[in-house]
Amino acid sequence: MSREVVLYIAASLDGFIAKEDNDLQWLTDTEGEGDAGYAEMYQSIDTTIMGKKTYDYILKNSESFPYPEKKCYVFSNSEKGSDEYVEFVHEDVVEFTRKLKEQEGSKIWMVGGAGILDAFIKQNLIDEYIITVTPHILGSGIPLFKEKSPQIDLILIDTRRYGQFVQLHYKVNQTKK
């Protein structure tokens, strides 16, 4: 049995994960409740995958690296090797993830960003979608789903309300994968 990849992400009602300039202030200004299921999801994973822009954003906007006890991979065309937090990966994200899914371990969190997420969706590499919808219509920005994605059939597992947020939890319908 292979490991599952989880997408845990917030998006505006019109489907954007960030403004065009990567601004997320609109997200942090919203009244939530608790941690929106973050701790539960975080306990289920042992690995994170993200792009270099997402990694840089996290370092710039966090007091400390938020995933120190997890194995973290950052896909980068420029960085090589590793630093105190992550291992930089300079290979095909799809092939690397397919190999990673076959290794022993818990779930893998696909943190972002948009480019890697698009590759994952186009190759149907995500097994579980946990999407928190925010009470915003941004009108433009970085879309959660880019054009020309394949049809992926999902099964609704749960819906939850966290203050002004609504969380949708889906699993990919394996009989149609």
C-alpha cells in the first residue's frame, strides 16, 4: 500500500490561494475558530513537500520553521543539498513523489505552491483534499486549480465550520482513479 498525499490548503470562495503578489493578509485577517483542523492533519503526516517560493515565504513570514520534526522536501531549480530544515530536490516532482509514496511512512503533505500543486493535480497524485474556503471573493490571484486539469472524482468525507471558514474534506474516489 502506498502512502497518501494530502493537500491541506485555504482558498477564497472564487478559488484563489493567494493574491497575484502572493499576499495572504486577507487570510490572516479572517475570524477563525481553533486551528481549523491543522493539528489533526499535522499529526497524520511525517513528510512535507513544497516549492522554493513557498519555502521562502514561510521563512520570511514565520518566527521559526514550522515543521522541524517532519522530513521536508523543497523543489528548487537553484538550491541544492540541504539546510537545517529541508532537503532541496532538483529532479522531476512527479517522479520523486511517486517514489516517495512507495517508501515506508505516514501521509505526505503537499504544502504548495501553485506550480507544484498544478503538477500534482495533472498527474492525480493527491489522495486527499482538505480545502478551507474563506469568506472572500478576490476577483483575481493565484488559482487553486489551473486550466486543463483532468477530471478527478472525489468522495466527500466531512464538512466543518471554523468561525468564518468552511472546510471541505474529500478523498479521491479510488475506483475511478
